[in-house]
Amino acid sequence: MIISASRRTDIPAYYSEWFFNRLKEKFACVRNPMNMRQISKINLSPELVDCIVFWSKNPKPMIDRLQSNSTPLKNYNYYFQFTLNPYGPDVEARLPSKTDIIETFKRLSDMIGPQRVIWRYDPILINSKYSTAYHIDKFYEFASALKGYTEKATISFIDFYKKIADNIKLLEVVEISTEEKNVITQNFSKIARNNNLSIDTCAEDIDFSGYGITRARCIDDRLISKIVGHDLLIEKDKNQRRECGCVKSVDIGEYNSCSNGCAYCYANYSNKIVEENCKKHIQSSPLLIGDVGSIDIVKERKA
């Protein structure tokens, strides 16, 4: 079983203590987003978990404990999807400075190795401030800074979901033409190659293989097989978008619980709900937000 921690929220940045508590107790509970009274109990025993995939824009609160003798994480295999984007607080409201984030990236890579820290530059959005030329310049800057600290960059272009329409409208984000996407990917590919990086795209419906760009598997059975030292036979995740190459995983996060404040975020529907949910967080609870109630139905999920 592969654990995703998490596509829905930034667990390393905001909920690392809760996460370590879950590993100590060897289980976590997750509400069904479609039926909030249904709860899955996930067995987190090291014998059952092949790998943990962390998703974060700022894992600094977690990394001091990654290799401590007292942390239960020492019994697990894991890697990080680490997002470093070029935006200011108008787009990513509550992130540290890029200098701080890059230093955290390097420190993490030094601890666990560049193979296990994937650089995500996504989503790419375009407006009058963040132009095509701006993205090319910033990708060059970041790739140069991260040279030797990661082996791969994953990119994607913004999807115009209804739930983010108001935020995107305020930023005056425009549709990116196929021609612009080709200009960006062609330049990114050259920059990546010059910095010893492979490059792939996350859930894009355009084929950029002519520029040496492959399709990503962010939950990647190939990488996990290398990390664990043996082959794994895992099906493609049918719950993700058609273009997504990820294999099956179990996500232990919850929507509307990330405080990064990113305008493009599909996992937060309401800033008000995010604030309310953060107040409900209990570090000792099996649930990320709130606790198990008397009318909740808890079922153990088969690994």
C-alpha cells in the first residue's frame, strides 16, 4: 500500500505532529469526501506500507525529525513532491521567501538524497505579471539553484476549475495557448537538460515528447521500486484524471485544511471553511480535522 500525504493538504507544513502520532499508533482515519459520516480506518503498519509520498511547499517543520532515532518514520520508505513556484504573495499568500524554500529544499535533499526530492513547478499560470518570459527566467533561476539537489522537475499548466474561478478572475489569469505551452516546454526542456534534470508533465493532454518531456507518475511505482529495492505491481489509479499517470494510493489528508493560501488551489473551496477546519484540528485525533463522533461509521480499509 502507498500512502499519499497528501494531495489534499500540506501535511509536512502544518500537521507533522499529527502525522508522527499516526505513525506511532499505526493507523489513521479519513472521512469520505462524498459522505462525511463514513470513515475509513487506514492501517499504517510498516509491514503494510510500501512507501509514503509527501506533498509540500514547505516541509521545514518536519525535516528535523526525518532521521531522528526517535521518529517512527525511520521504519518507512518515502519521498517528497516538493513544490517551488515563482509566485509572490498575490498568488501564494502565506509561504516563506523563495530563498528560505530553496534552502529547505537543499537541506532535505542532503538528508535523504536528490532522487527522493522531486521538484514540482506547477501550476504554470499566465497574466500580465507572470508572463511566458517571466516563467522561463524563473525556471532557469530555480533549476540552477537546485542543480545536484534533485533529479527531476515536474511541470503542469493551470486548469480552470469552477471552484477556483473567483480567485483566478481576481488575478486576471488568461488561457495559455498551445503555442505558448510549446514555447514554455521547449525552453524548460533545454534548461532542465543543462542542469542534469529530467522533466515531465503532470496530467497534461498535450504530447511534449518531441522536447524530451515525458508524462509524469507523481505516485510513481518505478521510483518506489528503486527505493524499496524490489519490483512492485500496482495498478493505475482510476480515481484520478484520465491524463494522470499515478498508480493507486491511499490519501490521508482532508480538503479545506491547507493554510498556504494559494489562489490556484483545487483542494480548498472556501477560506472560511479552511479557518474553521484548522481550529478543529486535534493532534491526538485519528482524523486530521476534528474527531470521530458517535454517529460516524468507521470501517477498516483493506490494505
